[in-house]
Amino acid sequence: MLINSVEEMIQLGKELGSKHPKILLYGNLWVGKTHFTKWFVQNHRIKPEHVTSPTYTYLNEYDNKVLHIDMYRISQSTDLLNKGILDRIENYDNIVIERPKFESDYSDDDRLKVEITKWEWDTREVTIHD
């Protein structure tokens, strides 16, 4: 599906967040993964302005309700264990993982895969894999 505005991305984030507690977000830099997460968290009564990119911190936790991970800097599967990421994943029901890697270490059938591709400045293609 094509997303042609911020408003459409907001609606998609809210809609998917209300139906799917665990989402794997694929996409390059600047396609809107963290922006999508801002609207996912609203389903859990978290203000979107509290959401920040976890690219350099690996993960952010929001009100002990939502876990937000970015695996961009994870280079090997042992990093997931050494940095405590696997433990955190086990403790949360609501999770968004940006740029997931080493899925066999933590993935289950509950997770929805969402791929975001930037076409133009304000147009994104979103592909959902069940």
C-alpha cells in the first residue's frame, strides 16, 4: 500500500498497533520507522512525543508498557544477549523492533513484519507480511 502523508502513516501506526502487539519494522534510514512507533505507542496511553529513536541506545522503554528496539548497531547475535536485549524482549508484550536482525533468537509467530520503503519525499510504500 502507498502512504502519501504523515496523517496516513499516523493512522496505519494506530491501526496496526491496536491489532498487533509485536511489530518488526524493516526499512532504511529516514523512512519513518520511529515516526510509525510514535503512533503505535498511543494505543498504550503513551504520548508520541516521548518516543525517540533508539539507534544509539539500542532500546527505549516507555512507561513499562512498550519496548522499542533498533538493531542497526547490532553486529552479531551474541550482542542481543550481552546487552540484555533478549531479557527485555521476554519481559514485554508490546514491542516494536526497527531493522531486526537474528530473528531466530527472539522471534515467534506473534510478530507482524512491516516493511517501509521511501519513494518520494512524502510517499512511502508499506508492505505487511503476516
